Amino acid sequence: MLDVQQVSVHYGAFQALHEVSLQVPAGKVVSLVGANGAGKTTLINTISGLLKPSGGAIFFEGQDLTRLSGHQVAGLGLAQIPEGRKIFPEMTVYENLLMGGYSAQARKLRSQTLEEVYTLFPRLRDRHKQLARTLSGGEQQMLVIGRALMMRPKLMMFDEPSLGLAPLMVKAVFEVVVQLKARGMTILLVEQNVRQSLRVADYAYVLESGQIVLEGESRAVLENEHTRRAFLGL
Amino acid sequence: MTFSPELIAQSIITGIMIGGVFALISVGLSLIWGVMRIINFAHGEFLMVAMYIAYFLVARGGWDPYATLLVTTPALFLLGALIFRGTIRPILGHPSMNQIMLTVGLSLILQNLALVFFKADVLTTRTEYTRMILSIGPVIIRVPQLIAFIGSALTAFLLYWYLQRTDTGRAIRAAAQNKQAATLMGVDVQRIYLLAFGIGSATLGVAASLMISFYYTSPTVGLFFGLIAYVVVVLGGLGNFLGTLVAGLIIGLTESVGAAILPGSLSRVLTFALFILVLLFRPQGLFGGKRA
Ligand SMILES: Nc1ncnc2c1ncn2[C@@H]1O[C@H](COP(=O)(O)OP(=O)(O)O)[C@@H](O)[C@H]1O
Ligand SMILES: [Mg+2]
């Protein structure tokens, strides 16, 4: 479904990604792991059209994304759950969710999708009139996931959704990913929480200093010597 | 000195009515700031342009002053959108000093163009509304001011409703609060900026048409209203919509009561004294700043 082909990205003179290739097949969960500063967010933002690659190409359902801008990529059904819970702080929970259903296709089914999101996250229904900035960190993360679901996405890219959350909320976030997977959602999961994310994923890539150094079935990656030493402290 | 209660009552009524217009003039400036963090120092000159349009339609074209809305509003939207597209958009995200220089430069250009085309004459219209008054006891209400107040309140309400209740309005607020997240939701943020700048300018078209029956037009008329708008926007809390409306009324009252109780040349001092006090003691404004 998503096909990243030899993508390079520069920030000025600094090259953050070196010919990165990665595939996410429909219905699968693919995990991208790597240390802080490896280039995970850069890759996700490039796929989302927020950054322009200096080389390579990105295809989504056969369509070239590299010429599209961010809002157009979103309109194709590609949702990103950005790093650091980027809510609309001065809007209510309900308004945040409505914003998720902004694009043309999503808007047609908006009230129906809203019901589904409220069923998945009853907490959001309880708090729908509250300003988003008054939610707890975990609730804000649920809101950002719910908002992405409002887009009726075909592919969801999570950028470190568990970062900075209490252990109980981390567990809840991974449970949501498992639930979405069970419903057949296609997911690209970026995590520093390597062990948990590899348990959920079907396939995994390891990114180091802007290069893919390892890829394979997540079980194999989890058992790989290099991964164990680099990320699991074993 | 003694002030008759009638005089005070009269200046309060006048203050509220003119304050409504101040609020409308300021709300666009506040919206533009809230959405893209730009202070348009040519805001007053945009109003001046709108007042000339309204003036010529009324004085030369024989239009009803309020019918000029149909021209001034879209004309100012277009003016705002074009100027944004041509000059302001390229410097979004640049150092604020550059942005200030640019919009101050625009204000000077517009003022001087007006001088060239229309001379320094102070132009006033005489319409059928100009002399209409309502008397409530000793207090008189000038009908054109009353219409301007009601029209301003309606326009501000409409704009508020648009921002709160429509999908595009919500997208404007979303882009103001988190540009990246809005883009990820499918919002074309560049288009939203253009729209917000156009709407913020269009409100000045409405204001000009509402004022043309009782206010003069000149190349420098924008200086006064521009200054008032900055004071109101800061007082109301930068980007705070409802705060701006209340601050507009406060400044209207200050101006009008000041004119009633202070000798002529001092009357304006009160407004700016209030402004300086706010900057010193409550720089976030009376009601706190906000992103649209
Ligand atoms: N806006 C930017 N400008 C310059 N360098 C950046 C920018 N964003 C990220 N980088 C650099 O690019 C590299 C990858 O960053 P990032 O993609 O955020 O990594 P990760 O998400 O894996 O932690 C880092 O070295 C970081 O310092
Ligand atoms: Mg990151």
C-alpha cells in the first residue's frame, strides 16, 4: 500500500535520510524502530508531505506522493498521529474530532465515524465539551488517535504514541493499536519502545543515522543480536 | 468643573455606539494576528481605501450609504487577499522586524497614493441619514451612529458564528492553533491564511460603509483608526475575539467621555494613558491573549 523508494531528505546541508526504502503492505503493522535522532520523524513527515525529499519517490496505492503537499496527502486517506500530541488546545474535544473529519470524503460519514470513535474511546464522549488542553496526557493521546480515525484513513502512521505517558497509558495505547490491527487497519508504527512495538508488528525496520540497517519479520528483528545490543540492552 | 448628568449620559451613549465601530475595525486585525502572527500596520489605511470607495459611491454615484457594503466588502476582501498574496505571504515566518517594515511601508504607500489621487481634502458626505436623530429625554442618538453600532454588532456576531460553527471557520482556528496538525487533517493552511487575511480586511469594508454617513474621509484618516485598532487589540488580549469586542466598547467610552470632560486637545490623552497602563501592568491585555 505504501512504498517508499530510496528516499533522501536534507535539512539544509545536513542529510537526515540516506536512500531509505520501506514498504507497508495493506492490513499489516510495520514497525520502524531507531534511537533518538535516527530520522524516524523525518521519514514520517516526508511521507505526510510536510517535508520534500531531495531524492527518491513515495507511492501510496500506486500514486506518487512526492509532488503533493501535506493537505493533499491527508486527503488521500493517509493519517499521521504526530509526535508530541498535537491537539488543537483551544478547541473542545468534539471540535478536535470534527477537524479530523475535515477532508471531503471523511466529512460525508462524519457523524457515523464520530459514534465509532466515541465507542472506542468512551472517555472522549464524556469529555466532549471540554477544552482539549485541559485533558490529561493520556486523554490527549486518545484524542489525537480519535481525531486521526475521524479521517477514515487507509493508513495510520503513529509517531512515538507512547512517549511521555504513564505505564498504564502506554499499555492502553498499544491495546488500541492491536484493536485497530484486528479491524484490518494498515499501520506504520514508530516507537522507541522497541520490545512492545515489535510484539504488535508483523514486520520491522531498524533505522540508524538516517539509514535502514536491518529489516525483517518482527520476531527475527527482535531476536537479532544487533537489535538486542542496540535497543534492548541485552 | 461641573459636568451635567445629561452630558455624561450623552457621552456614554455616543461612546458605546462609536465603540461598537471600533470593535468591528479591530476584530479583523485581531483575527489576522491570531491566525498568522502578523500585525498589519496598514490596517487603518485599508479602512481609508474602503472609505474612499464608499465616499465616491455615495457622493458621486448617488448610492445609499449602506448599499455601498455590496462593493466595499468584496473590494476589501480582494485588496487584502491580493496584498497578502503579493507581499505578506513571502515574508511569513521571517523576523518580525521585516514584517513590521513591510506593513508600515504599505501603509505609507497607500497614504501617499491617496494624497496623489484625492489630494489632502477632507471629504464628507451629506446623506438623508446624516441629520436624523432620536431623542430620549435630554439624550440624543444620532441615527447613523445607531445604525453603525447595530451593523457592527451584527457583523461581529456573524464573524464569530462563522469561526465557531462552520467547517471553514473551524479550519481557520485550527490553523491558528497548530499549523502542522491542521495540515495533517487536510487543511490547506496557505489558503486558510489568504482567506483569514481577506476576511480580516473585508470587515473594514463593512465598517467604512457604516461610517460614511457621519465620518469624514481623508488620506490620513487611517492613522487614527489604525492606532485605535492596535490599542483595542492589545487591550482585548492579542487574538482574543470576544476580548477585542469588549475592548472596543471600552475605548469608545474612553474617547467619548474623555472628549466630554477634558479640554479638546487633551481628550485623546485618556485613551493612550489607558493603553500605556495596560502595557505596563497587564501586557497580555485585559482578557488574556489567545490563538484565534
Ligand atoms: N527542522 C530540523 N532542522 C535541522 N535538523 C533537523 C530538523 N529536524 C530534525 N533534524 C535532525 O535530523 C535528524 C533526525 O531527526 P528526527 O527525524 O527528528 O529523528 P527521530 O524522530 O528518529 O528522533 C536529527 O539529527 C535531528 O537533529
Ligand atoms: Mg521523532
